[in-house]
Amino acid sequence: MRKLGWIGLLGLALAAGGVRVIQVEGGRLSGDLRFGPWTFEGGVKGRVKDLLIEAPRATLTAPKGKTMQEAEGEREARFEGGVVVKRGRVEARGPALVYQERTGEGELLGPARMRQEPKPGEDPVEVEASRMTFQVDTDTSASENALLKSGNQEGRAGFVYYEEERGLAVFTDPKEVVLTRKRKEGDLRILAKEVRSLTGPKRLIATGGVRLQDGDLVTTGDGLYYDDTTGEAIVLGRPAVSENKKEGFRLSGSTLLHNVNRHQVRVYGKAFRLPLEDFRKLGER
């Protein structure tokens, strides 16, 4: 069986039979020429479409019984020793990453951190998670046990789906999603089963039973729409209820308008539906 010797600064890239086939280059290479696995050490880079992976060490493996070339589209690439993932304005870091050509997914093991540099006039987006998965077919990622921060807002959930170019974050949790807006007079909190947020314009919808905590003023309902530029939340319910037990205040109605800057609530007299179409995920109807 022929072996590849150590080769300094070798770039090795197989002809891609599909967009999910990874190209690994750089460093010193060793392994079986035909069947692998191939091990790269020292300044390694992996590329799949617009996703770049950098690490000190990588191993490319084919399924048993197939040559490395026959297995294009079915191989696994593992990057270790401290990994950096780059795509567009996004950069993520973690101890290791495993990429599967079959699925086009790269799983960044945690603790993992991601930062997206902002567009003009927007805030950066930062995510901390136990693990992250990057899709090469789309500009999306998914994070588990995640905390996402952007400006004075942060969201915590068991699962966060994120579309990089749109800045759409979808928070879901079997127990409760918690979104917090930091402010001097006390944090504003939104609790729900699911929250969808556009991090650029800072608009969101929350569904599955919602609770808006504005100091002693608490408004509950089935769903809400919130625009941080106006500080107004429109809460829908059967009925929606707002209370300040400390002051003996209570108001209910099918639709309530809660102004979090003025700490005031009134009945919203216009017909209103959540703008679900603005918050749909890729491929979602």
C-alpha cells in the first residue's frame, strides 16, 4: 500500500463533483494515497463554496471500501486544535469542526462563539453556544443552548436559527425563550415559546403565549409585535391583559398597545395581524 510522505506547504484539492465537496490545502500531508485518511498539519484551510475553515490540523476520511476520489460527496473532514470559520461578515471560533459532504453541514463544537460585523447603521451580532451548525447550501446557521446579543438586546434559547444576510434570528425553546432589552430604568423582558427577530431594524414577533415585563407593568397575550425604534408593542390575545398590581391597574382587550418608553398601555382600536411574512425563514411558506 503506497503512503504519502510528509510534504511541506502542500495544497491538495480534488476536482469538485458538487458544491458540497470540500477542498483542503496547506500544511504537511500524510496518509494513504488512494484510500486515506489524509492528515494535514500546520496552517490548514478548508473551503466549501463561500465557507472558509482554518485550523492547525485536519483529517479527511472516506467511507470504508471507497477511494478518496470515489467518495467525493460522502467524505468527512475534521478540523481540530482551535478552529476559525469565516463567511462574508461572519467569523466563528470553537475547538473543533466536523464537516459532512453528504449533508453540506459543518458542526462547530463548543463552546463556540460567532460575531457578524454590522452593516452601516446597525449593531454587530454575537452568539455564544454549546455548538453551531453551518449550512453551505444557504447562509444559515443553527446554534444550541445559545445566547445572541445585538446592541442593547439579547436573547437566550435552547435553539437559535440565524440567516446571516437578512439578520433573521428565530429563537425556540421547549420551556421558554427570554429576550431582554437592557436599559437604565430596568430591563425590558419578552418571554414566549418562539421569537423571530430582525436584528438590523430591531423588529420582532413573539408567539405561543407571550409575556411582556416592563418593570411593574406586565402585559400578556397570545402573540405580539414589537418595534424597538418606536418602543411600541402590539399584543394580541383572547383577551390580552395588562396589569400593574402595585398601582392597582388592569386593562384587557383583544389588542393592546404597550409603549415601553412611556410605560403606558391602551386599547388598540385598529384591526391588526402579526406581519408573519416579514419573518419567514428561507423556504418557509
